[in-house]
Amino acid sequence: MIFAVMGLVLVGVVSVLNLAFLLVMLRRWRELEATGGGTHGAGIRMVDRIPSFSARALDGTTVTDGTLLGKETLVGFFSLTCKACVEAVPVFAGHAERLRADGGISLAIVHGDDSAGSELAAMLSDVMDIVIAEDSQATLSKRYGVKNYPTYAWYGPNGVVTTAGAGVAALRTELVAP
């Protein structure tokens, strides 16, 4: 009889511990989901490579994934419907300037209807090396896996993501040259 009681107590203790562990994991999963999971809110995973693409920059040049390979690359994603994107431009400017001095390149992708003639695209043209405007379909942003704006991805010379994030706070605190 004593062994049966001890067995039931042991099963009860293990069940309570299992329930506590499950609740902690569920809370953590919700936090990760709210921030974009292991993608730092950007939708870009740390194992991602620069996707293959070909697009026309605002200055008329053709830009491909090959244009970005072989050097450190900062890619910023902006939307015309995002007020925080305008706030992010000076932060991007500082990082783009430092990257340019080290031989790297910066690319801004502005998404939204009539983005080519927008004030945001003009602001970015003044500070980024390459600016690409895309329509509301956001084909290029989708190819990169972007889910939020503003988002950035920093790629190493081999074309693999070294850091990525979303939001102005991430840009201020996380965006540093690897």
C-alpha cells in the first residue's frame, strides 16, 4: 500500500513539473511569435543567402544578387505606409556611410505604389548606394522574406546573413558591422 501511495505522489510531482515546463515553453513561444521568432522580427533567417534577383535601381542601373556578392552588404526594406521607416533613414545613413568607408555597399528597397517618386525614396537616394522601388506586390521584399518594415539584413561577403532585424529599435541597438 505504501508503494502505491508513493508511486501516485511521484506521478503527481512529475505531472506538475511537466505542466510548469509546458506553460513556460508556451509563454516563450508566444514571445518569439510576437517578435518574429528566430528571425529577429525580420522574416530573414540567419542562414539565408542573398536571393537571386534582378531589378532596376532608381538611377537606371540593373542590380542583381551578383552586384552584392564579394563585399559586406546592408540591405534595408522600407514601406511608404510605414511612419517608422522615415525615422529609420538617419540610422541607416550612419551605417551606410561607415560601411561605404570599409568598402561595402548599401541597398534600400522601397515598397509601395508610386514608390519611385516618393519622398522616402528621395531621402534614401541621398544616403544609400542603391535604391530600388517596388510596387505594392513587393516581389523583391517577399523574395527576401521580409514581413515587417523597416527591416534590415546585413550580409557578409559570401552572401550569408550575419544579422537581421525589424523596427527602429532593432536598427539602433543591433545594426553594427559584423
